[in-house]
Amino acid sequence: MISLLWLCWGFSLAAGQQDTELLARYLEETLMVDSDFRDHVARSRVPRQSKFLQRLETRPQMSEFTVRSTIISRYAFTTVSCTMVNRGSEAKEATFEMQIPAAAFISNFTMIIGDRIYHGEVTAKEKKPSNRDKERGNKHSSSTDSGENGAETFKASGTVPSKTHAIFLLHYEELLQRRLGKYEYTVSVRPQQLVGRLRVEVNILENSGIMSLEVPPLQNSKQKGSKKVTDDISPPPSTVIGQTKTLAKVTFSPTIVQQNQIARNGILGDFIVRYDVNRELSVGDVQILNGYFVHYFAPQDLPPLPKNVVFVLDSSASMVGTKLRQTKDALFTILQDLRPEDHFNIIGFSNRIKVWQKDHLVPVTPNNVRDAKKYIHNMSPTGGTNINEAVQTSAKLLNNYIGQNDIDARSVSLIIFLTDGRPTVGETQSSKILSNTKEAIREKFCLFTIGIGNDVDYKLLERMSLENCGRMRRIQEDEDAAAQLKGFYDEIGTPLLSDIRVDYPKDSVEQVTQNLFPNYFNGSEIVIAGKLIKRNSGKLHVEVTASNANKYILLKTDVAVDHPSKNDIRGSPGMEDGKETQNYAERAWSYLTIKELMTSWVKSDDSKEKVQLMDKAKSLALTYNFITPFTSLKMKELQAVQPTEEEKASPSTEGIGERVQSLQGHKAPPGLSKLQDKQRIKISKTSADGDPHFVIDFPSSKLAVCFNIDGQPGDILRLVSDHNNSGVTVNGQLIGAPAPPNGHKKQRTYFSTITILSNKPERSYVEITPSKVILDDGERLVLSCDRSAVVGNSGLEVSIFAHSNVTVAIQGTISFVILIHQYKNPAPYQRNHLGFYISNSKGLSPHSHGLLGQFLYHEVKLIQDSLGGSPQLVSQNSTEAPNLRAANMLKVKGRLVPVMWKQRKIYNGEQEVDCWFAKNNADKLIDGDYKDYLAAHPFDTGSSFGKTNRL
């Protein structure tokens, strides 16, 4: 049995799919800890909650909750993966519930229950969405907000057989809005139980440059919108933030103990990432990609326009108590923020309409602000709610003031209307109130509406604002109304431009989204998107005209279209796993277009026009696989590949999200097949394995040299660097572990990830961990290390020998072998890790570098300095045992390196190597210092020694 339910299917009218790979797997956690060991320790420390655990035993347990997001130029792709395990003796129902931003579109949903796969298919709704449906959605919503900045709840459930797991995969997309000078990306972390593996990962690519990146503490609904300073403004525990100029990665992975400290019920709150981008005072940032453009316009440092504002406040009996008190507190602060050039008035309404200053607006002076505060303070809640007359009175007041006074032509006039209820007095029919409001305002100014609580007719407030160039904000009953109201005012309190028009040549573009805007407010952003008619025209001419406080302005520029956009992600490793992310500009256009069609559908009173708007929005939503009020999600079972007996015995869910995506549109590279169980591998001694111990084999010298690198957890070591010649780079990332008892080291480090990059004949990479292999050669594939397989194309082949090793062959002349070290019952100082061996280096050039690569085309000589004697060159063909009492030195590239005789075990201890050991992190043996071999991120190709190529 499978059920799918929207708890809140209202929809947002302001400006959501493919599991996107990390846009940059750089800047991993400073201290990386093996997750199995970490969770083992965490579980052993969780306080006993016997009643709670008994209650959990009656339902499937959530073993993993992962959210991955990739944000490219403000457009966010989010994937939620949730694994639930039924450990009981009978089938039970598993329920997946996730709050998503109201402005987002769901673009995919998949359930895997045992070996059965159910895939969501977006289809057209047969009937148009009714008002009753939307009102019902508001009534039964558990959302934190509805409207442009709210959240909706997605819920799905299925029956899970005994001893079986279920995996839920949800994809959604959204265009981030800029408010108060920041883009805000929010992830709801509310698994409703403590989770063994919980991780949120947010990756950001902004080639304009990222600035002001911040992660505030987790927030719940009561804190939402609050900007008050608290004792703790630090990120949530376990948060790791990494940033370069254009890339950022934020991770949140609390242990069970940390989750328990935050919220024992598993409802942690909203994980929020805020940032802004570098921008210039110009025509804005125009992104062009694959025949589509997105234009971001957000000028700053302009003088604010004077404003004429009327505050209309509900003072009916239902406002009694906290709501009216918080409204008054917010208004006191707002009045203080008015500028000397502004004019204002205040209207209170219930059964009757009470105007503070009859028939006019007053300038902002200390005395007027003082008197206004007294008037607000003396407001008392009484009577019903006459919305119609309140709007009519405020519109008449503002119209008369504009018509009878010599006001600044560039000033901005607006009404801010606040209520907590539905119309109960006077005109109560919504259609009449809407038509009366439109007639009274006559497009001369904008109406902004705010609803507080659960008894508000939000549909009415939304249409009132939309039809009069404003916007609506909803404040939940349990939220800080004062902070929300003040925050909303801050968004619209500083108009910088009015009458903005953005133009492009008519013969160059088509299907352009809204390009006329009444106002631009400080800290916001105007976004326009469209399609190019002539891709080969060479340039796109852009003109922006507007008014500001001092003058009319005209901005012009030509944007090149004959070469890829600077934000073309196809050249960025880790960003090539789906056509959706590569076509983010097109998807942003479709997102904006559908939003505008939905807005027009809500505003229209013409039944024929509404049908046309709905059909257009429905067609686009089906094309781009978006769930909207005009489309629905139907679950269909896919034919699953039956697992072998071996696979049944050792199920693996890691990477299942990526594998399922192959069913959703990716094709596996050719050549996928089972390997022979008895696979033999050919390896040389040249390697980096263990803690890590490096071995260099010099066959012609009949010598082996070894050294250690005592790096730090999280360090990424460049092992082979030949990017400019063969096109090959190999980087290894370290993970930390405690040292064994009585050991001489404080800590151990091992390789947790090996990344092999190749850009010839085509760009591709292989990322290997002890549990999985990711191959991306334009089509992404994730394979488990517990199953033997071989996959490849003309230039790259990857062979996996289950639980043993991975061989990567490039162009038939280069091959590397990665040994997999896994522990069934690891000691505290042991970690699952990798060993790296060079099997064939013929295709690497003499210019190769890296900790191993620099020695591939060089030889060494052993020199012995006997006590009291003179230094002697040891014969390369000598079979005599080394003189251990002599002072032994290696001559490498003209340098003399003191060494000592050692024996090392390689190949999982199967072979012993005699080698000459160089101390002190291979001082004098390697070129430069070991820190010169640190890569900035796993995809750093390093064009030359000591330098990095950043994505």
C-alpha cells in the first residue's frame, strides 16, 4: 500500500530534482571522523529514554536522513534522501514527511521498498484547482508560513515488509529570493526521531563572488523572522563552512548525542544558509547559457526615494492580547525608522474607521512621531472587522494627498494593511472587496497586506496585494509578530528606484518574463529571464530605465553571447551529473514563467483567460517535470533488476540515490558487466598506503625509497600531477584516527578518498572511497565496492573487485590500483581506508610531479660514508647486504638525503619491501616542503608545482 499526501497544497506566487553531485568536493571537514565509529561512540553515550524508545519500536526506524543542495547562480536544486528500516517481525507502515519552501517546485519523487521501486510521474490534473482545495490546505496545514516565504509539508507512506528497508527520495527546485541584502536557503531538519546518520550539505557556485556567508543557529517557527541578538549566534553544532571566492560548501552532520541535546523528539528546526554576491552599480548580472538568459538586477548605494505611507491596523476584538501588543511594539520601531523626507498617517479599524490625522499625511518630525506613538498606544481592541471600508478610507486619503499636494514626482506611495481576521462588518463578499480595492487604488500606488494567525482569509489578502503591485506576508499564530512585521517593513521601507523598465531588442529575445516593475526596494533583487532568438548574434543589448531620488537613469550594456557564460558549469568537476544542473538558466526561466502564469491566473476574473493561463502553465510544468496546482504526481512501479543471492546477503544502500537516478534518465556507460571472482592485479611497489607510508621503486637502480607524510586530517595530498601533459591528476584526502596505545604518534592519518581526474580525450573523474566508486565521464554512475563490476569507455575503464581493490586504466598506458581496507570490528584507532599503487606509468610524462609522480623518470644513487673513511658510491648491482653502520645517503636530483634501512609491508601485508627511509616528512627527498603538495580541494589539478587550479 502506498499513499501520497499534500498537507499544505496552497501555492506561492513569488519568486524546485535531479540529485546534483557536489559542485566542488573541496574544503572537507577540518577533522574527518569515520562515520561508523562516530555513530558507535555516539550511540553508546545516548541517555536512556525507555518510554520514548518503546514508542519508537512500534514503527520503522530512520537510519539515514540526508539533504544535498546545489545552488548555481541563486537557483537551488535540492535532494532529500531518507532511509527507514523495519526491524520488526511483521510489515509496518513507514511515513516520510518533509517541509519544503512554499516557493519551491517538487520535480521528482521515488520510493524504494525492498526490491520494488516506485517512481513519481508528473501528470496533468483533469480539473482545475478549486478554491476549496487551497482553503483546505491552509486549514489543515502544519506549515510554518504560507505565501511567498512559507513552507509546505510533503508526506508519503508505504508498507514496509519485515526486516526490510524503505528509501524515500525527494527532489525540489527553487529560485532564491534576495531579502534585506541576503539570499536565504532553508532546509527543514525535522526527522521526528534521532537518526544514526544525519547530514545536510549545501554547495554554492556564484561566479560573481560570494560574500557575507553566514549560518545562524537552528530556528523554529517561534523564532522565525526574529533578528534579535541572542547569547548564541554561532552555527549549529557540527557545522563546517568552507569557502573560496566563488565556491562555498556548508555541512551539518550532528551525532545522535548532539541531536539529543538540540531536540529529543528529532524536530531540530530550520538549517539556514545566508549569503550575498558581489555586484556592481550597473545594468546587473546577465547569465547566458544554452540559448537562455537570466538577468539579475540589484543596484545599491543609491539615495532612497521619499515615501508616502499609510499604516492600516486592525483593532478589532480578536486582536486582544499578544497580537495587538506585538503590533504596537513593531509600529513604535517602524516610526523611528521613517526618514525626514517621508510622510505618513495611521488608520485603526474595527466596526468603525479611526483616522489619526484627518484628510492628510504629516511629515516625519519628532513631534509627529511622538504623537503617533501615543495614538497607537491608546488603541484598544473592540468590535468586528470592516476590511472593505478600511481599505477604501486609506486609498481615498492617499489619493487626495497625492492629488492636492505638490509631492515629489519620484516619491513612492504605499499602504501597509494588517489584519488577523476575515471581513465581518460592512461588505463581506471577497469579490466585491477586490473590485472596490482595485477601483479605489487605480494603479497609483501599491498595497501590502499582512495576515496574523489562523483565522485570516489569506486568499483575499493575497489577491488584494497582487492586483495592486504589492505582496502578502503571513505570520503564524505562534510566531514573533513584532519581529515579522518589522522585518517585512524593512524589506519595503527603503525604495531606491521606481518605474523600472528592462528592455532587450525584440528581434533578439522571446518569451521574456515580467520586465516592468513599479518599485525596487533596497536589499531585494529584480530577476528577468527569457529565450534567445539568435544564438549566434554575438551580443545581447540590455537597457534599464528607472527613476531615483535625484534623476531619471538609463543604463546600457552589451552582453557577449558567442561564448559560454562564465557560469557554464560543464567545466566544473562534480557538476556534470545531470542535464538539469547544466541547464540551470533554462530551468530558472521555466520556474519564473510558471510562477507568473500562476499569478495571472489568480488575478484574472475572465474564465476563458483563466483556462488559457492554466493550459500554458500546465504545459510548461509537464515539460520541466514540476508539480504545481495544475499538475499532480502519480506513482508507478518500475521493473527492478532482481538481485543475486550474494547481493541479498549483503545489501548496500549507500549511493542508492545516485543509482536510482540512473533509472530516472541517466544511462549507464557501456561495458558494465560482472568480473571474474578470481581477479589478478599487477602492481608495482610505488605506492602510498597505510598511515600513509610512501614507497618509491627505482627499478634501474634496484633500490626502493620510503618515507612518511604526517599530514593533518582533512589534508588533500597531490600524489600525481600531470595535468598539462597526459591530463592526469591524482589527489588523496586524509582522515584522522587516534594513535594506538603506547604509540609514538599523537594521531594517525589514512586516505579516505582517492580522486583521479583526466581531461583527455574528454574531461572525466573517478572518486573512490572504501564503500563506493563514482565515475563521471559526462554520464554519472555510482557503484558499490561490495560488488565486482567493470565499466568504461574508449579512454577510461574502472574495474571493481568486490571488497578488495579498484583498478583505473586510462588510455591503455596509465593504470592505478586502489586497495580497499575495511574492518568488520575496527579498533578505536582503525579506520576504513584506501591504499594507492601505480601499476602502469608509461603514459605519464617526464614532467609529472606530485609526491609520487616526481620520481617516475628519475633515478637515485646510494652513497655510504664509512666511519673514518671517504664516501663511496654503492654499486647498483651489488648483492651484498647494506652496511648499516655507515652513514647512508641518497643522491636525488643533486641533493644528498640522509636515509636509514627499513622494511615495509605492502599489499595488505602480503609482501615485504626493503627500502631506504627518509625522515622528517621526506625533507630534501621531495621537491620543496610537503605543504607544497596540499591541494585546495579534491578536484584541484595544480598546473605547476606549488600552485593550484581552482574551480
